[in-house]
Amino acid sequence: MTMTIDHALGRKLERFARLSEEDHRALRRLREAPLREVEPRADLIAEGDEPAVVRLSESGWACRYKHLPNGRRQIVGLFVPGDFCDLNVYILRHLDHSIGAISKVRYYALPPHMIEELVHDRPRIGKALLWNELVQASIQREWLLTLGQRNARERLANLFVEMFHRVRSIGLAGDGKFEFPLTQTDLADTTGMTPVHTNRTIQELRQEGLIDMDRRHLGICDLAALSRLAMFNAGYLHLDREGETLDAAN
Amino acid sequence: MTMTIDHALGRKLERFARLSEEDHRALRRLREAPLREVEPRADLIAEGDEPAVVRLSESGWACRYKHLPNGRRQIVGLFVPGDFCDLNVYILRHLDHSIGAISKVRYYALPPHMIEELVHDRPRIGKALLWNELVQASIQREWLLTLGQRNARERLANLFVEMFHRVRSIGLAGDGKFEFPLTQTDLADTTGMTPVHTNRTIQELRQEGLIDMDRRHLGICDLAALSRLAMFNAGYLHLDREGETLDAAN
DNA sequence: CGCGCCGTTGATCCCGGTCAAGTTGCGTGG
DNA sequence: CCACGCAACTTGACCGGGATCAACGGCGCG
């Protein structure tokens, strides 16, 4: 079951500001941009490239990652449908990281002027986009906390709970079970651990009845316990409808 | 030796866009905002507070940090003079982290409308500020790479080289020696290690003739070797004058 | 002059890394 | 329909970087 991207995106942005019918129309117009498709494991854009377009994910999962010269890889961000991969980075001359597809990804390649016009014509959307970027930055800070201070079980637990909330917020995980296409190696590169230890830790969580995970699905069996283990603090996702005040009627 | 903040800030922003005399005048006017002072170890703002002003650091070092319920602390960002602590976060309802002073910090408390007017009146400054935020985000990504994939020596080496470049870019470290007020405990909270291991690792780097560090100064003795050890890749700081094109004359 | 923070040192432990082999499952082609 | 191949997952044995626990020394400050 797929959903149109302006739907997922609109749904996300509405967490910050209630959008008018006109706003939603403007978002739907983003679908006029070319739709591109990349296979799993392929790059959307690689480090050093000059970013020319803004990528808006339509379906599939992708990740932002960086390499060290010794070959080690760190995933520094995950994208689900409705996420902008690089809303602003076209400002920078060269990209300092790469973006790769995890599952098959389809995305809209928006020319920067399209964003600039959208922000100009629909200031409430512009503000919501800024808010969205701030949430992304907040997630990055939480990931720093995770890598610096959480142990193996806490790292995985926190990632699972976060992604559950993020996927649910776009309406794709109502029942606690959702598509989760990361391999254990991807998980290892995300949590800064080895694949072997990632595997063993996942098995622990499984045996304790906290999660139910197969090759491409993740089930959260005991959200409360998992959140407690992770020391999950929902605040950083800013899930509460912060922008009740910023109403379309105003 | 202190320097006026608009000087440090202007210098930084000019890495992206050449500013006109009018632009510089507008930056200088930021100094009309109230100047506040906080003692070392005190907070500028704490998690959960409602951010009401934009803080522009004038002198001293500060850090952004997060706590886990078990008491562990992670520093997720460092601020030197001329840095905005939270250019945009007043958009968010509640702060998801705290900002604390490391040395004595003086900062301008800018009302949000002052920034909004500045960005509106001087679009080139607005664009330079956006660029500056993107560089901050890039630094966060590199820190994720550090915490996930670098070992103890590499972590410290990378931090030292990064801060050297950042301090030099505001004109405070011409000779490779500069003020560095972090305690070893602060360093431990930044690198995700224990104070004990931080201490031992610093001693290694000292004995190898890479650094020269006393209670509040850091000297980079062998920048090339330290950069190599850290696998430092200057790209993420976007130090090259990226915005030659965005000239004030245009 | 004494208290507290910071840096230093030593002894010991353990979480997670490393190395090395399987095993399972799925897509591909004969 | 089966054989093959590859990628992902699993398991076991061992190792080691960094954590932990516990003192102690130095220096800045009241």
C-alpha cells in the first residue's frame, strides 16, 4: 500500500502548522517534478558531487552516510517517505556525505527554484519546512547522545522506537508492525557497532519479547518496555502538534 | 585580546558571501541588543525551557549538551565567539537540549524579530546565515562519524584539529596555539569516553609530540601528523571561500 | 590554610570487536 | 525442477580497547 507523497508530506508538516486548501494544492504541485527511481544499495548522490536538485522521497528508505578512509562507514541519518533528503544543501558547493538507497527508492527531483517559489508563495509552508529541518537537526543530536552514551541494547532499542514513531507519523505503522528494510549490517553502521554484535543484541531483544523482526519487517511487541530500556524521550521528535497556533485560518 | 563580535561574525560569514559596507553596518547593529554574561559551568538555557531569544556568542566558549536519565552527559556541539547558539530554535516549542557555558561567556540576546528583519532587509546576510547553519549541521554529521567509527586517539585528534580550524577562522589562533577551556571531563563528555581514558590518551598524544596542552590552552605541534591520525577531511568545515560568486557587487 | 575541582596513576574487569565457519534463503540460469 | 551463487544471518572462540574503581597530588580560591 502506497500513499501519495504530498499526503505523507502534508501530514508531517501539519504537525507544525495547519495548512489551508491552497497550501495543500501547492504541495501537490511538487509532483509535477520528475520522478526518479534508484535500486537498493545504489547512491542517490555521492560525496563530493555538486548537489543540483532537492530530493523529496516518495517511497522507500534511504540513508545519509559518511566514509572514513579506512573503509569504515557511518550512517548519520535515515529517510522515510515524505522526507527531504537535502532541502538546503544545494547551497553548499560540495556535498560532504553520500545518500544511498536502502530499499528501492522513488523520489521527486525538485529544481531549487521550485522550493524557493513554494516558500515565497506559501510562507506558512516555508515555516513548516524550517520547522521540519529543525526536527531533523534535533534527531541528529539525539543520535550523538546515543553513540556517545548508550550501550548496544539501548542503541538498538532507541533506534527502533524512533523509527516506529516516525513511520507511524506518516501513517504506515498503525499497528506496531511496519516495513523496516535495513539489514543487520546497515543497523551496525547506524549504531556504530559490528554486525556480529548487532546480531547478538537483536536476538536478546527478541528473546525478551520486546521486538519481532524478520528480514524486512519490524514489530514492536512491548513499546513501553522498549522505550524504558532505550531511555527514549519523545521530546526530541517534537511530535506534539506544536503549531496549533500557526493556524491556516489566521 | 578580544575582538568585536560583528568582526568575528562578519569574518565567518564572508567565507560564504562578500558582504557590502551596508551589510557590515547591519551586523554591527546587532550589538544594540542586550549583552548578557554567564559564569563558567552555568547554563545559558536548559532543556525544556521555551527559547525566547537568539543567542549570539560574543566571547567565551559554550556547549550544547544532552543528558540521559542515568546521569550520563553528551556534549553535542561547541560554540566559539561569533557562533549563534540557536539561530532558529525559537521556532520549536520546547528545547530538547541545554546550552552551558564552559568559560565565562558573554552573549547578545537578540529578539527574534531582529533576526527576521536582518534577514529580510539584507538577503545576502540571510543566505550567509543559512549557509552557516548548514555548516553547523555538517559538523554534527562529522561528529556522528567520529563517535561511531573513530577510536580514542582519532576522536581527540579530530576534535583538536577541527577546533583549531574553527578558532583560526575567527582570527584567534594564527600561530597554532589557542585558548581551549574544556576540562578533561568536558572532553570525555564530548568524545563519549571516560575522563580516565581521555587523560591517558591525551598523554599519548603529548608524548608523541603532536599536541601541547595545559589547563586552558591547546597547542597544535604537528598539524599534518595530527590530521593524518584523525583522518581529518577538511571538506566538512566548508572552509574554502565557497561563495566567491555571491559577491556584494552583484 | 583547607577545601574542592582537576589531572594523574595503577589494578582489574568486561562489553563489544575480531576472526573464522557455518547456515539459511532467495534469485538466476541450465 | 534443481544446482548454483551470493547476500544476509548465525554461532563459537578468543582478544583487547576502553570502562570501572580507587587513590593521590597539585593548584586556585575563599
